[in-house]
Amino acid sequence: MEDSYGNEQTSIMHLPDDCLCFIFRHLDCISDRESFGLTCHRWLNIQNLCRRSLQFQCSFTQLSRSSLSQTNLDIRSFHLSRLLTRFQHLYCLSLSGCTELPDSGLNQLRNYGSKLHTLYLDCCFQITDNGLSVIGTSCSSLTSISLYRCNVTDAGIEALANSCTTLMHVNLSYCLHISDCGLKFLSQRCSQLQAVKISSCRGVTGIGFKGCSPTLAYIDAESCQLQPEGIMGIVSGGGLEFLHLSGMNWPLSGGGLAAIGAGFATGLKILNLRMCRTIGDESIVAIAKGCPLLQEWNLALCHEVRFPGWKSIGLNCNNLEKLHVNRCRNLCDLGLQALRDGCKQLSVLYVNKNSRVSSTALDLFKLYRGNVEIKVEEIMFTGPDWITR
């Protein structure tokens, strides 16, 4: 193109695609990014090439089954096929809430799933082991997958772990058909595994984590039926920093959690034992001595913890910043004093007024430890514990 003087002119349309992609990625205004592709077909193609994340309007994370009737999105196989054909360079894809999407709907990942790093399939009830096999063979770069409430089994987890060895984050919460066998496939074949959620997986004892990678730092096993040998398996990697065991009750002895303090979880920083009602002083003492880096410890509703346990926490938990002791029936004035005299780094204490902790003991705690924020839980009613969860 020349101007009236015969000089050659250059327009933005002469720029190569990589320059246009660079311009698009540096648009800060959302409306500008959304309208970029309205200019012409070429700019629309640039917009499609630069798309890295795709999430439907109804997509969610860990939505309860009861809410699906209002948020369900009927995404069919051909819809997904067209979208993946259009956006061929996705790093993150969320199909959460697509309850009717079948395994065959994932077939297009064979062509365009090689760059995918993150995949959410929460409450995709029609996705089975066959779908996981497709994901495994198609998404070799996958590092994070969420299968919350999916109907998958150990066989599907094996197929996934065999191919996606770079997995770091896996959510299997409410996957009721998963057992320790499936967890063993993950922990043994995914050497970079960092975080696993298995909440309410009632078929899991924890033994499947035995010999896990030291990179495994986060485990959420709320309301699981873990066994003492399973606890040892969970901490066996030595790299654990976050452990959530809320709602777990030992049928007999209160010392089953002592394995946490046996020397493999010295780097543990956050421990949630809320509603572990049968945990006793033996476990508390072992954990307090064996986990010196603990920063937050939730012992709410742990009714069997008595003075020896509170005393050990005060003496040994020198890095503890937050402590939850609300609704612990056997927290008494002496136990509160032990916490007051120890736990030198404590900044927040969650406690409630009960018959064994006097107002005087609370006032003395505030007087001597003025730097600690006391958050008092007022119990306004009585009822099943799950109501206040």
C-alpha cells in the first residue's frame, strides 16, 4: 500500500501472528480482550489461539449434589468437540457441572489435550474409567485433575497414573469406589505428587500412601475410615505439611494417631483433627513432641484430650500460632493455664465457655497473654454436631 506521495505504508494487518498474539496478551481491559476477535477473521483466530483457559458459566468447585438442579449445564459431545477445535491451546479446562457429558465427549482431547495442565470434572457423573483412560492417553502434560463425586474406580486411577506421571494435585473427594489400591497407583507412579483430597472415601484406610514421594505435602482425608497402619502410610513420605483428618473416630484406643508424631511428619505445619472425639492424650503427646513446626492445630470437639495433652502442647508446640480448643469437654482451668504458660508464638486461641473453664481462667489468660486474640465461641443451642460444621 502506498500513500499519495508513492511512499509504502505499513498497517497493523502487516504484523505477523506472533506480534498480534503479543499485543493481545498485554491487553489489560477485559472488554478489549473480548472484542478483539470482532475486528476480522484473522484477529478472531489470534484470540482463539491465545485462549488458555475455558470455563463454563455454571462451572464450580465441589458443588453439592443438591445444588445441581439449578446449575446443571447440558454440554453434549458435539459442543465440546467444537469448542476444543476452536481453542486448541488450552492449559486449563473446567467441565464441572456437566452431569450428562459421557466418556465419548472427551474423545476430542486426543487431538487437543496435549497441552492441558489442569482439568476439572467435578460432578460429571457420566464420566467413568473409560473417560479416565482417554484423559491418560491424551493429556500427557496434566498436572492437576479434580474428579469430585465422579463414578470412577481404581482401574481408572491406574490408567490415569500410568500415563500422567507428572500429576501434582488430585481431588478424589466423594469418589466412593476408590480404595487404597487406587491410591497406591497414584503414590507410586506419580513421583511429583504434592496434594491429594480423599474426603469421604470410605473405602480408604490410608495404607495406599505407603512409600509415597517426599513431595507429597497436602492430604485432605476428612471423614475417612483410616486405620493406624494407614496413618503411618500417609506420613511415610516425610514431606507432609498439611493434614486434614476431621471427623475420624477410632473405635477403641485413643492412641491410634500417635504415628503422626513418630518421626516422619517433623515438617507438619497445619493439622486438623476437628471432631476426632476419641483421640486421647497418648496421641496428643506424641504429636506435640514429634511435630515441632506445627503452626495451626484444630482440636475442636476432641473430648478425650485431658490435662496431660494440654500440658504437652504448652511445653512442646513452640511454633504454634493458632489453636482450636472450642467445645473440648475436658479442657479445664489447669489445661488452659498450661497453654497460657507455653505456646510462646500463639497469636489466636479459639475457645468456648464451658463448665470446666472458668471466667477467671479466661481473664488470667488475657492478662498474661495480651498478645493472643481470644475468639470465644458462644453455644446458642444444642443439637447434632454436624449442624455446626
